[in-house]
Amino acid sequence: MRHFDIEMNDLQNRLIDMAALVQDMIRAATQELVVKESRKQSNCVFHLEKEVNVQEIIIDDKCLKLIALNQPVGVDLRFITSAMRISSDLERMGDEAVNISRMTSCLIKYPEFIPPVDISKMVEIVQDMVMDCIKAFNTNNAELALSVLAKDSEVDKLRDRILDNIKNLMIKFSDINVIRKAIDLIFITKSIERLGDHATNISEDIIFMVHGKDVRHL
């Protein structure tokens, strides 16, 4: 096997490993929100974030070296450039998991805290999107990546419904504790929705990587 092929395989494996770390972060952060287990889950999220950040730097450096030393073209060049974008989106997903964990740690201090039902549904869809986009990358499955794009609008609808419910709650109750909880929930909802956006970005990159077709903004 050529040295270039070995390096390309290593790049793909590193991206898959990075994606697995991010999945663990998202799983821990959202479990913290739904199950209300703060300390243990937060520690897991913050620990994994450091590993994800290191992997992003290593992957970017490897991509730049592959381009500079080998001058790839066609599908190889598309794979490398897509890998850089995917790595960036994965790192940002890790950041959103940290944001969710931090806000949830504050939110669950209120004993009467009950997350809106739609948040659990939103979390479930986003987790499926993340899992499918990673699987699509691992298997070069553009059709699976396309199915992720279709779920993004469903997440947006749930986000709008949740935010409307939170606003109505703030209008109905003028209690300061209710308002504080509502603000935390707004930030958490937006972070969950952004996880779906990043999964969508990765799926668009996969379609470009496989077919050379740019489907962004369509």
C-alpha cells in the first residue's frame, strides 16, 4: 500500500474516533438534561472536550500536509477538504455539548425543574442525525447523508414550538425563578438545534465528498 493511502486511511480513522468522542459528549450532556445527573455527566463532557480539541488540531495538520506533499486531485482532494470541514463541525458540536452541560448544571438546581416534553423529542432526533451522519461518512453513503438533511426541518419546528412554550411560560408567571429557568431553557434549546445544524453541515460535506455535488443552501 502506498504511503499516501496509509495516511488517508489514518485520516479517516482519526475522524471516526473524533466523531465517537463527540457522540459521547452529546450523549452525556443530553442525559444530564433528561435524567438530571449533573456532576458525573459534566465531568465526562469537560474531559472529552480536551481530547476533541486535540484531535481537531491533529486532523487539520494532517490534511494540510497531505495537500502540500501529495497535491491530490479529484475524489482524494474532495475527501481531504471535506475532512477539514467535518473536523471543524465536530469540534463545534463538542462546544455545544459543553454549553448544554453548563446550562443544565445551573437549571437542575431548581427542585421543581421538569424539561419540556418536546426537548426530549428534539434530543432524540438530533442524536439520530449525529449518528447517521457519522455512519454516512464511515460508509461513503450519500443517501444516508441526504436523509439527515430531511430531519433538520423537523428539529427547527420543535425548536420553534419549545421557544413559544417558554415565552408563554414567562408571560404567565412573573416569578424571577421561572424567568431564570426559562432563559436557561432557551439557551439549551438553541444549542440542541445547533447540533442538528452541524450534523447537516457534515452531511452536506459527505454528499460533496462522494458525488462532487455542492448541496449547501439549496
